[in-house]
Amino acid sequence: MFVRLSVAVAAMSLLASPVFAQGAKPTDPQIAHIAYTAGSIDVTAGKQAIAKSKNKDVIAFANDMVRDHEAVNKQALDLVKKLKVTPEDNDTSRSLAKQATEKQAELAKLSGAAYDKAYVANEVAYHKAVIGALDTLLIPSSSNAELKSLLQTGTKIFQGHLQHAEHVAAELK
């Protein structure tokens, strides 16, 4: 039940943010900031899991999250520098960061198998929400071909992470 609520909250914050109310779509600088924030959130969550978990599969998954999201965020930073675009903080990226901070605090209180299950369940929910936002809002709203291409690459990475998270979650049951 909580996982479904997390998915709903994450999806709503990505898709119904006041920044994009009344049919307005995000600008490329806003999209860049949202995408970077989403990757940074998973890096932070992965680092927490590496520190807290004792489960080798959870730790391996968390290491993959840190490695892959740091790499994509580096590509994003390189692209915005090349394009001379300054990522623009916005209500959606702030909402994502706030929710992630709250989730990290909640997960920090758990340990052992309870932590592992909650972390992986959150990763499944988070990746589903971000994939949905990429496919329905961020990619279609992007006007720059290189940014759009990076977001499409990000979608493929998130889909792979989702499958990996679902596999780890099944093993934890």
C-alpha cells in the first residue's frame, strides 16, 4: 500500500507540478534540472543502501544505481555546458528533492531485511514514476534534440534499472 502511495505521490509531483499547470510545458533548462535531480536522488539512495544493507544483491543493485546515475548526470552536465544552458530549479525539482529527503529519513530508521525490502520497493516505484514522467512530459516537452536524445537514453537506463529492481525485490520476498 505504501509503495503505491509513493508511486502516486512521485508521479503527481512530476506530472502535476504547479510549474506546469494550465497546459504549460517545462522549458529545456527546467527539464535539465528535473532530470539531473532525479539522477542525484538515486545516487543518494544508492549510497545510503550501500552503507546500510548487508544483502549482497541489494548492495550490488545500489552500486549499479550510483555508477549509472553518476555517469548520466555527468553526461547531462557536459551537455548543458556545451549548449550554454543553465539548468533552472523549479517546483518539480524542489518537490522531488523534498520527497527524496523525507524518504531517505524514513528508510534510515529501518535496518536489515525491513530496510532492504523498503529500499528496493521504493526503487521500483521511483523508476516507474520517472519513466512515466520522461515518456509523457519531459521528452515530449524538450525542444533540443541533444537533450531529448539524452533523456531517451535515460529512459532506457531507468527501464533496465526497473527490471533489475523488480528482480531483486522478487528475491527478497
